[in-house]
Amino acid sequence: MPPKKIGPSFKITNKLLTLRYWSQSYTTSLFNPEIKDYQLVCQFPIKNINLDILKNHPAIQLYLAIRKKVYIARVAQFSASVDPNSVTLNLTLNNMQSKESWDMEFATPETVYESILTDKDFFKHTGRNLDSFVKPLGLSRKGSETDTALRRRTLEYLRFKLSERPVLSDSEIRKMQGNEDDYGRC
């Protein structure tokens, strides 16, 4: 079943809200978790935020936990009210996408290979999740290709891209899958 799309109104489950702007980050616990029409209201103590970040508000990133998944959003517009102690921001969010897909946009064969070796979740991905996992490499499932066949083709692609020598031997692949005695059958 495909994941539900995020509509213009949703609830975030963050305990803290962080605005990231290049190498700077500003965190607050004062925000309304109910997002309506992509509007997020938050408040920062004036001493804990540099208002200069608002000069380039599209560069601000927010990490939002929604339905047990982390999303990254940008700021399309904002309004601010400032008093001597705090600044209240009304942010219009846009360009929301899952952090998982955001991270994979910058994936190289080397990072996918590292992910396969370190996380070993590659063999747990199935169906659309597996398709999404290998998509940044430029691979897509062929007509009636099974998950196993797509995994093998992905590993062959990584072997080819990373070097002429085998990256993973067939026995190493079986070991990662937990099929040490299963020769050739995945």
C-alpha cells in the first residue's frame, strides 16, 4: 500500500522544532504542532535566534516528524512579530519531502554500497521500497522482475561502477542474506 500523501493540514510529532540555515541551527519547544494550510507558528526567545536568517528564508530547512516519518520542508513565506523578549514566526511551508528520499537524491554508487554493507537493510526492502532504494542509482524494475532479480542486478551494477574487481562475492551476498548454504537460490 503506498504511503499517504501529506495534505495541507497535518500534525507534527516533534518535541523540538529546529530551523536549519546553512551551518546554523535554532531550536525551540514553543510551536503549534497542528499545521493548517501549510502554516507553522513558532516562537523563539530573541536571544536564541539570529533574525538575519529571514533575509534568505527559502534556504531555511525544517525537520518535521509526521506519521513516524521525518520530512524536510522549506519556508516559502513568513511573517514575524518581534517583542523585546521573543520573536513569533508564522511560516508557510513548501517543498516537503521525506528525509529518506532527500538523502537518496545525493546518493552515489559508493554511498549505496556503504548502506548495503553497513545497514544490511537492502535485503529487507521489498516492492516499492526496493524500487525507491535503487532509483537514485538510475535503476528501475524491469517488467516482471522480482525483488531478488532487482537486488542481483543492483549488486552487479555496483560491482561494475565501483571497480573491475568484485565488490561482493556470491558467498558474501548469501551470508548477508542469511543463506550461507543456499548456493544460487535467493
